[in-house]
Amino acid sequence: MKLKVDLVKNDLGELRLIFISKEIAKELDLIPGGKARVIAGSKETTVYVAIDGDAGRNVRMSESLYEKLGRPREVDVKPHLIPPSVSFIRKKLGGGKLSKDEIYSIIKDVVSGVLTDVEIAAFVSAQLSVGMDINEMVSLTKAMVETGNVLRFEKPVYDIHSIGGVPGNSKVSIVAVPTVASAEVFIPKTSSRAITSPAGTADTMEVFAPVEFTADEVLELAQKVNGFIIWGGTLGLAPADDILIRVEYQLRVDPVSQMIASILSKKLSMGVQNLLIDIPVGREAKVESLEGARNLASLFTQVSDGLGLSLRVGITYGGQPIGYAVGPALEAREALETLMGGGPTSVKEKATALAGLVLEMAGVAPKGAGKKTAKEILLSGKSLETFRKIVEAMGGNPDVKPDDIEVGKHKVEVRAPMDGYVTGVYNRPITTIARAAGAPIDKGAGVLLHVKRGHKVKEGDVLMEIYSNSAPRLQEAQRLVSVLKPITIEGMLLETYPEYM
């Protein structure tokens, strides 16, 4: 039934809800709380139905739903029928293998809004409990690419992507990307915002310049600079990924098959032909053992082979935070300090190691000499020069200095309770404390470490600083320090025997 569109005054956010009159509901055999299909040209979504006595012959919807449907003057409202993709999800839940067409049907219905969050959650859960083989992962990745936009560039495209899981990691790409670009290798990096970490690479880059661009603007950027770091969320690349991630976040799960498809689909949609995957390994990282990292690297490689993507994997140390800064503004400062010739050794080492592998893939550096070449570029000042050009092209201040970057106006210090040696700096507690302080939404919030594992400290020395623009949030972050114990210190004398003389 064709109905004219009217907008509701209240902001319903992302809630997919329409209001129709009781008479229209009866004609369409719809009930309050039931589901209907709303179609506007080539766009379709599934919505929930509410009854509004004043709707008349119109359908009322929120501004966000109206935008999602392309701002139509009228829409076709039909009863919701269970799509075939639901039976394919049940098949996977039962342990079956899905064909290419079955997977495409599921992903198409995810993007079009035909599947509800409950049905999408069932698909995610099936991947977690049953898993997918290589052919299914290849088909899943292709389906996610084919249901979104794909950008094409006139030159070979390279990229670096870390699976994350280690606080402080977002700053690495901000050093590595301009280093690669300085060698005339094209690296248009799309990055995500943080979901569970204190800072995604896009969050940190946004401290320097805007990161949201349209597809046409990205193509213009590519004419100005050899690399950039932007958020991929505004480009319509693999849109199923954003929907699936939202459901995964609610479930607090991240199936391996979906993670691989998520990363590779985004990169293929960006026209990437040559990709370096960074897998950090260590206690409280996403991957805690070298054996697990090798197995994951093998999966990435096999799926990439099926997609015709040239891929290399770097397994890196992830047993404690990278560098000393955790949180967008703090990490931006540390990245800029590193580009300027200072910065922590761990940031320099990881950034040049990853950049070096890309330079080897591109044939710019001989095999085994990539890191040396990348380090020479960084120390020469070329990386900084290129970074400033990137910032300017993206609309930021190219002359920014570390001290120009504002951090949280409130700060507390955490001090050593005793003399001794730092025996542990733990990823998860540091992440939790930084997020409690407000990161990444509060760009100035985060943690600045003063020590790493193996450092000698004296009673009263500053171990870490916590920053926030919210006094209540800072108070909560400070409370978590005593609960989570993010840093442990041990004295050299462990015990005496006998206890008393």
C-alpha cells in the first residue's frame, strides 16, 4: 500500500518504527508491535508498527529512518514475511555449511534491514559456536564487498591493519603511514573508531584533522597526497560490517570468521590490493599465544588467497601498552613527538617494522631491509614532512606542535607504594581505566604511563597519570586503580626464613 510520508516530532534515534492509523493497520493485517516492510524505490527496511490515531492515510517515521530510505515523498508499506535468509541462519546454527548464494542472501538482508537484530545476532552466534570454513569466509567477505560501495584508484593501493587489543596501538599507524607515503607508495588508510578500546586510529587522527569524507572527497585527497588516515564509516564501504559490529558489541563477541571478513571486506572496498595485517601477541591481548597468532595468520592468508588479495602478516609484541600514552589526544602527542625524532622506542620500533614490511611488499626496499629503510626515512624528517602535508590536505593545522594538543583539564597521579621493580603493566586494566576517564569520546581523556615492565621505582614515584575533562569520571577512574591494579611492583627480597630471629 502506497502511503505519503510524514515525520514525527520526537527523536527516535536508530529505532526503526513507523506510525500508521488503526484503519491502515487493519487493511494491511498489521498489529501493534508487529513488523512491516517499508519500500522506497530500491531501498527497503523492516520496521516495527505502532498505531497513531492521527496518522490518517499517511505513515509517520523518524528523521533517521526517513534519511535511510532516501527522503521519499511516499513509501510502499507491506506485511513482513519471513525471508529465506532466516532458514539459512537456522541451517548454520544447526552446524551446516552455507553456499555462496545463501551467504549473499543473509548479507543482502542485513544491509537492506530485512533481518532484525535478533536474527542478525543468531547469525553472529552461529559463527561463534559452529564456525566457518575457508570457502564460507571467502563468500562472506565477497558478499560484504558486493553489497556496498567500492572505490577505485589509478595506482596500486597498500594498507596496514592491526587487529588491535593493545592500548596505545592507535598511534602506530600515524607514524607508519606517512613513512610509507614518503617512499611514494600509495597508502589511503581507512580506520575504525574505538568500540572497546580507549582510542581507534580514526579517533587519534581526528585530533589533528577531520576524518570524515565522502567518496568523491577521498578521490580528491588521493590526487594531493600519497597517503591519509580517515574514518571509513561515511563511505558506504561494506555497510553490513557496521551493522554486524553493532550487534557483536551488544553480545560482547567477535567470531574469528566475522573479524577476518570485516577487515578484508573493508580493505577490498577501499581498492586495497596489498595488505599487511598486524597481530599483536601477549598477555591480555586479543591473541595471547604465538601458536594462536600463527593459526590466525594462516586463516588470513588462506582467505586472502581465495579473494586474490596480496597479504602479509606481522606478528608483534603486545604484552603491555605500546608507548606510554593511551587515549586520543595523549596518543596524538606521542605520535607527533615520534615523528619529530623523539618518542618512545617501542613506538619507533613497531611503526618502522610495519612500514618496512610494506616497503618490501612494494619493492621499494629489498627483502629483510625494509625496517632499516623505514627508520632512515623517519630519522631524516621525511615522515614528519609528509605527515604535515597529509594533515593540511585533510583540513587540519600542518604546523601543530605537541604542546598545542589539549589533554584533559583534570588530572590525578598514581604513585608507587614501595621501592621495587615493575613486574607488570596490564592491558585490560589500563584500557578500562582510560575508558572510565572518558576515552575515546572525550578526546583529552586517557592514561599516561611513566613506567614499563622492568623499571626500578622508589616509593612515591609517579607510575601513571589519568586525565579527563570530567571530574566525576576521573574520580571513578581513580577508584578503579585500586580495584584493577594496572601496575604491579615487587621488591627484590621476597621473604625471610626463619621469619624472626
